[in-house]
Amino acid sequence: MSKIASTLTAPAISCMHCAMAITNGLKSVEGIDNVSVDVETKKVMVDYDSDLVSEESIKAKLSELGYPAEGQRFAY
């Protein structure tokens, strides 16, 4: 089990509704442990198990939700 923390930037984030849509959408993905969205900086912080979900699939889910993103991951 590999725990990963990714910080993704999603320029389309503009309000708390966006943050809630992202949080609810990502929390439904198996392997994602925690989601935090900062509307001001347009950052999505995701803690996940890389054995169950990949960063690419998280980005794909964000795109599906209407918030395409780029990011950087950190193992911990």
C-alpha cells in the first residue's frame, strides 16, 4: 500500500459549489482517502492509495466533473 499526497491545480474552480462538487465526486472513487479544495488558490489536495487509484485516473475524474487539472505528487 503506497500512500500518496497530490496537489492539483484546477483553473476552473471559482466558488464553494465547485469545491463541493469536486470533493463529493472524488470521495466516491475507491482509494481516495481525503480531498481538500482551496477555492482561492484553485488547488485540490488529494490523499490516496496508489495501489487502488492512479493520479491519472484522479485527473480523468476531475475532467469528467468539469475541472481539468495538472499537479504534482508526493509520497509519504
